[in-house]
Amino acid sequence: MAVAGTALVSSPDGEAPGLDLHRLRRMDRYGRIGFLSGHLALVSSGVPVPAAPDPRAGLVLGTTFGCRDSITGHAALTAGSGELSPGLFAQTVHNTVNGELAIQWRLGGVSEAIVSGPTAGLEAILLAARRVEEGEADLVVAGGAEGWNDAMRRAVAARQPEEAGAMLVLVPARGAGAVRIAGGTSFFEPDERAVARRVDAWLAGRAARVVAARPELYAASGPAAAIGLVDALRAGEVVSGAVVARDPEGPVAVLLLEV
Amino acid sequence: MTAGGAIATLGTGVEPLWAALVAGRSGLAPVTQFDPSRYAARQAAEVRDVPADPLGEVGERAHRLALAAAGEAVLGIDGAFTGERAAIVAGTTLGGNLAYTGWLDGAGDGSHASLAAVTNLLAARLGVRGPTRTVSVACASGTAAIGLGAQLIERGEADVVLAGGYDALSEFVFAGFDSLRALSVSTVRPFDARRDGLGLGEGAAFLLLEEAEHAARRGARPLALVSGYASSSDAHHMTRPSPSGDGLVRALTAALARAGAAPEDVGFVSAHGTGTTFNDRMEAAAFRRVFGERTGEIPVNSIKSGLGHTLGAAGALEALMTVLVLDRGLVPPTPLTETLDPACTLDVVRGSARPVAGLRLAVSTSSAFAGTNAALVLEKA
């Protein structure tokens, strides 16, 4: 399958053509970043918004912390004595971006949110690619998003997190010159030396360039690196490349791209 | 699927839970974990005695529920669930949330607050080196986890997969659903004309899924086959389901297609069945559209009036129940439901468990916030 569009955003306050600002304002930082990156990726792919929900169009999103910005807010209201906000509570599920993008773009098919940690974005792309490859979908938006509030930053203070949303639009194979996802794998391996050995064995020399995902972007790291690789492939810098995302806890994901 | 593990308000372990479900018991009772006097609703289906982590490392309630169910599921596998061909897929709505919100309140150090904590912990303890994945699509998480787990085997990425879901009750969740006016203030009775909402619960269930030859090599008897899975979006509203059932129809139709099955093959439906008017009527509409004139002839149940709505565990508990229905030919009743809503023209099993002869194929469905739906097709082994 081919990569038909990409978008990488680093702020929840961006603007984009066709954006429903009312929809955007009700989301938390993760939601806005995920929504913006997905929306911009779809705009860049040039696909139209269908008249009715399309059962063959969907979204698979990866995130490490998801909507913990909204969770922080709802937790404070629950602990206090004031009025609770049903609208805020509705935003405390990690598939918020799936729902909001599905409404705006009438994505009626596959909908999954992967929360495996820093590898979740690459896992999401792998899952989406297989759906397209196996003929279950004609278009899947896939990638990762992370948004942070102060409390969340304190919780991971040592790791200097950055906000980012990185999304790719995957469609069935297009003509020669298109960038396509040639495969991928994921596994659990806490031993760093064994990770290198298993990644090398799986790639078997198929990648001319291997990029390690930036850990500070968490689940957006793999998709952001994949977008960089897509640009390099389109520019003719390389003919193949791989992105490797690793969570020190154990999960590893590898994505292979080629022209 | 060769083995399972489960914990919920009505029992710890698959067999005690099955016995309680067949008896039509309900575990909904006054909440004890926190003072509910601030809220309109006062009941939930709590697990009274959540087992401690056998290694003493994990305090998070949701994670202890998950460890208990997962531990039961792999109990008899004796070293066959380890290495690069073993995988784990866990589903949760808010796993780790008690650790995270506790840390916000200055309690604890926030360890095990990660959404992937259970998956990583199980993989590390069991020596799993294949794919591991955590999925969070609100109340459809357990169903999605089992579907994604089965697909790992279908695609040749693993030989054996531990897949399931878990979630714990908390004031955080209770307050949220209460603010949405979604909680029952009387009796939780899905599809009943007098229903007024759902009752929350907590629990976990894990299924051990094996590639057929892997199971045969170790002499394990398959209880059921996971034949199809699909997810969909309503693309309608963040908390209200599409009244026409469009989204659920898409998931159910796609799951049946994936299984190579037709709607005529389905002999039992495990409904999401929360007990809210929006959900129950949406589901009835969706089932009518998928099953047509046969809708009123297919036994349907909801066990949420027995176990409560256990969020990320719900789909896994319901899938496990569906496996046992296929294996044992008996459908547990929908506890507390008596007189059906005329808008829900379904054959809702009520009163007592119903024997079903010749059952071959069943479906289990979930519908969630953000408009996500998931459906599993399960087949008699």
C-alpha cells in the first residue's frame, strides 16, 4: 500500500483548511494535536470528505499517555465539591481522536487506539497497513499523538517530553515512484543487545537507512521518523529505509518503507 | 481458544462466574469503595476481595484484577506460553488511572500508571518475547484486544496469544457516568421497558488463543474458534450512539465477512446491553438490520445487569461467556430484565438459562464512547 499523505504538528493551536474550530476547542491538548495532524494528513492526501460514513475508511492511532490532560481535569473536579462536566468526562477516553476525526471526515470503518507506550505509533501504522494490504480498507489514517499538561510533565520529568502529532494516510498501492510500506514487525525484548540482533535479523539488509525514533516524542516518535523517511524516499535520497521505535520496558516496533 | 481466566463481582475464576451467570444472579449492590452520597446513583458491581499480586509488586486495583484473570488463563499451559512465538494483547479503558490520579493527589509514586503496565508486566514475568500490544477504545477495548490477538495468529505472527481486558471501578469513572445521567438510580435491566441506565462494575477476563497445531501438540482441547473481528466508527456523536445502529451494523457485517459467515449462521448474540435507552434501542435497530426477519428468533443476552458495566473488561468477559455458551449449549439469562421495551423486538433471554441445541456460531458486540464499535464472531470448536 502507498503513503498518500502525511502531517507532522508540534502544537495543539494550529490552523488548517476546513477545520471545525468548535470541535477543536472542546478537546484537550492530546486531542487537538491528534486531530490536527490527522486532519492535515487527510487534506494533504487530497481525498474528499464523503457524503456518508465510509465503511472502508478508518483510523488507527497510537499514544502513550492519550487524554491524561482531560483525565487530570476530571480528576480535579471529582476530588473537589463543584459541578462535574459531562463534556470533559467524554474526553477522558483515549479514542477521542478516533471519534472526532471520524465525525469530521466520515471515517466509518476500522477504529482502534493503541496505547502500548512509545512504540504505539509505529504499531498503529503496522496495523493500518495490514488492513489496507488485506483489502479490508481503502484508506486508513495512522500515526501517533502526544499532548502534555504540567502535571503530566512532572510525572515524567526526567524524560523531557515534547508534544507532537504525526500521521500518515495509507491507501492501496499506487503507481511506480510511490512510497509504500514494505513490512514491519513488533516484539517484546527488554535486553538491548537482543533488540539489535532481532532487528538486524528481521531487516536482513533490506533497509538502506535505519532511523531510531526520538524517545522524547513517545508514541509520535516512530511516525515522525517515518514521515522524515517518506520525504527522503520521495526526494530520491534513498530507495528503502526502516524506523525502529523502542520502549526501554520491552516493546519494540520496526517499520520498513521503500519506493 | 483453549483456556480462560476471569474475575468479576460474581466470582473469581471461570467456573464460579459461569455458575453465577447461569443462575441469573446480579452483583449490583451499594457502593463501598467511596462515599456515593454526592451522586444520584449509589450502586455498583464491586469485586469484594481483589487478590493481591503474588509477587507483591503491584498495588493498582485494575492491574491486580488483570493479573488474577491472566494467571488463571495460563495456569495449565506449563511453559508453552513463552518466547518469540508468544504474544499478549490487553484492552483497558482507564488502566493505570488509579495510580495516576493517586499520584496527582500526592498518594504513591505513580509507578504502574502506564496504560501498558499490565501488558509489559505480564510479558516480563512470563518470558513473552513476541508481539505485545495494549489497546484502548473505551468500552470496546476487551473485544478489540481479543480480535487483534486472534489476528496475530491468523497472520502467522504468533502461535499463542493471551488476550483480554480489564478495568477497576473508581470514583473518577462513577462521577463521570453520573454526570452524564447514564447510571441507573433504580434497577439495572437491559432492554426492559422500565430501565433507567447502567450500573458500573469492575473485573478482568483473558482468553488463551492458540494456533490449532500448537494446541493439538500439547493436547489442549479447543473450546471455541475466534473466526472474525472488525471495528468501526459511528462517525455520529462522541457519547450518543447513532440511533440507526449504522456503526454497529458496519462492525458486525465486516466481522461476519471476515469469518466467511452469513447472518443466517448466527445462533446467539451477546449484546453490549448497557441498560441505557440510547444503547439498547441502537443495538436492537442494528440487529434488525443485520439479521432481518430472524432477529426475533435469535437468543440475545446481556450480562451487564449481573456483572455491571466493567468497561475495558466487558467485551472480554462477554466473549468468554459466549465461548462457554457455544461449548455448553446453554445461554445465561439477562438478570433483572422482565418486560421488554417494545422498541427492542429481540429474543432477550430472561428468567432462567436457556438450552440451545445445535448452536454453531455466535457474535459478541461492544459499542463505546467516541462512537467506536467492535464485533467478534465465535464458532463452536
